[in-house]
Amino acid sequence: MTETHVPLVDLKGVGKRFGAVRALNDVNLGFRAGECLGLIGHNGAGKSTLMHILAGTLRADEGALMMAGVDVRSGYSVQVARQHGIRCVFQELSLCPNLSVAENTRLMCPRLRGFGWRRKAGALIGASLETIFPGHGISPGDVIADLPIGQRQMVEIARAFTCVDEHLALVILDEPTSSLDARVAEQLLRHVRRYVESGGCVVLISHILGEMLATCDRIAVMSDGCVVDVRAASAFTHASLVESMGTVAKPHDNAHVFTSKRSAQTPVVDQRPARQQNSATVAAYPGEIVGLAGLAGQGQSQLLVQLLRERIARGKRVALVAGDRQTDGVFNLWSIAENITISSLAALRRGALIDPQAEQAMAAEWQQRMGIRTPDMNNPILSLSGGNQQKALFARALACDSDLILMDDPMRGVDVGTKREVYAIIKEEAARGRTFIWYTTELEELDHCDHIYVFRNGQAVADMPRDELSEAQVLRSSFQEEVA
């Protein structure tokens, strides 16, 4: 791909403000056929805002949006974007939860009409799912609300690639693998390469650096609303990409000698999963970080819910950091500060009332500690980027006085610099005696755990201390029929 190729879309000097906040500033970026363009940057850098403008769901305040040499910014909309073959899978899914997979497909394909449209829609989305995610296990008649978040993400992605007598030229994937396990994520990225090699264009937003370097042709780095670096992906290394994002690369901290925290002390948790067919339990000791591994949807989240309910029923303190923040995490109508302090109201009481100064002080403390990017903690929670909303959920869990923190794949959409900061905070809190049970779909995050349980078919099928952890062992336990 050379610079002489005329872009499908060319953004020139694009700017966008939300009140006093400048979200984008003088952005220049072209999108070309036959290429996967990676877009990366810290949370709040402007990536999603830029993609909303490209998809037509937001209008730029300034600059030009060029298509075939014509500036279409003034009349640009979702309809115009679709006419030019532009589709978007946003980080926050847009599926209607009360409708089936086929019915959600019909919403995005209005040309599906007349007698038998459900059957046609089901056949189209089924073929798209099978092409992208072989062995997906999703039926066109499944109701979206009944699907786990990973399968919802798969439906959303497959729907974006589904066309009925329409031109498809450019697909935006905003954190598409954030809810997918490693196997399904690999299926998607292979499809992205096939689509690009057939002449399509994909914009890939991801905080997983390995995905970006292996999948993209070019990578554009954003920081504080600006594009600060654009290079061929082959011109980046893991370290230089982190450096371009404005994050100091730190050496891997797994070199120290591992010391087990499993002594004669009593475990905080010793729980048998609900579907466990033998006597195996998941145990977690004071000050320990326990990882739950395996393919997505194998019972890890169900164990966390089981623990949450049982602790609450027994009047014990427990906190949860949800991965599906829109369904299980944020209170949409509340401020950032209120979302953080809701689990700590007992500590903020002065008599029968909540002390507003203490509430603001707690919110300010955790804004600083988590690096939440906002000019005002009294702004609505939905004014934050997805990654910053996730930071607020971490702040809520860590600010309360619970000795057990449950984490349900919580790093979705969180940039690499913030991840490192959160990992350090988790380890600090664990060193003070708090216990963490952490379900993650990212294998590298297991390196931060003291003990790991691998799940398959709702059961814990393997457990190992960190010094015995290997990717091969996790994958072998995830797939094999029986564990010796």
C-alpha cells in the first residue's frame, strides 16, 4: 500500500468539542481500500469520538470529510455513511436485547422484507457467523438477552459484515475482541485479514498490542484528541508503540521468585462451582490474587455471581468489578462521583445523612489514584470514555471496605498504560490482605495471579500456582476432554 492510493475517506483538520472539552483537534487521517488501519491510544484519546464521526453518529465541528474528492461533512449522517458502505461495531453494543438474533439482523438490513423475512435474516446472519466464527453455537432464534456477552459481541460483528444488495467498503471494529476468548478473537482477526485482502477496509481499535502489530497494515496513534503518529505496523515494536502512546514501557515484573500465600491460614473462599461433578473447589486465601481461566462462557462468571449472592446472603462484605459495565456496572443517570461512592455510603455518613464533602473527597482521591480523565467528577458517568467508565468501577470496588473483590473480565477497553497502573494497585491492595478473584480472557493477565483455576463446561478442571503456569497448560486444560 503506497501513499498515492486515493483514500475511501479522508479526514482533514477534523475537530470536535463537547462543551469546554476538546475531544478532537485538527485530525488528519485517511482510510484506504485493501488495508487494516489500527487506531490506538490511551482512554479518552479521542478514538471512539473519531469513529462516531466516521460512522455518521456524530458531526464534526470543523474540518473536512472527503469522499471521492468531495467534502460531505455538512450533510453527513448514518444514512450517508451506509450508502458509502461504512459499518461500525461500537464498543458499547447496539443490539436490542429483547429481540432475536435474526430480528436484530433485520433492523440493520431494511431490504429484508416480505413473507419469510425471518428465515432469510436467519440464513444471512447464520452464514456470516459461520464464516467469521466457525463453531459459534448461536441460533438465529436466540434472544439477545439470553446470550453471554461474548456471543452478543460475535452477533454484533457478524451483523456488520452482513449485506443485502448493499455495498460494504469499510468496517470499524471498536475493541472487538474485548469480550472474546483467545480462540474466538483469533478467528475474527483471521477474517479481518481475509476481508482486507479481498479489497475491503477495516479500522481496528484495540488495546491488545499484539493484535495490532500482527493484524494491521498501518497504525495511527492518538493522544489528547490528536493523531500523533502514523506508521506502517511493521515499523513499530511493542515498546515503540507503547512509547508513542505516551506510556513508559516497564519491564515485566514476573521475574521475582514466586512465594505461595497458601499456608495454614483459613481461606477467604473455598467454593465448589455449581456444576462441579467432583469434589474440587476454588479456594482463595487472604492477600491472594486468584485467576479464573479458560474459554469464555465456561462458568467463570457464574462462579463469581454464585460467590456474590452467597456472601450478600450471609451479610459479608463483597465487591464486584463488572466486565459488562452497561448491564451490570454503571448507574447511567448518576454522576461519576456518585458511581464511585455508592458502595461506601456507610463510611460517608454523618449521623443520618451523607456528608457531601466526604463524598467529593473520596471521589477526588480515586480520580487521582485511577487517573480518571474528566474535568469534573460531577459530570454524568456516560460523559466518560468506555475505559474511563471501567476505571470508575474499579474505584468503586477498591474504595469500599470489602476484603473480597470479584473481577469479571474487567479490563475490557482499558489501555495498556492504565492496565499496568491498575495491576499495581491490585497488588498493593493484595499486599494489605485483600483477596481478589479475577476472571480474565487475556492469558497474559494470569501472570499477575498467585493461583489459577482453568474452567471447562462449568467446572474447575485444573488448578496451578503461578510458578507452574504456562499458556500450553491453560489451553490443554481448556480443550481436552479429560484432565489427568
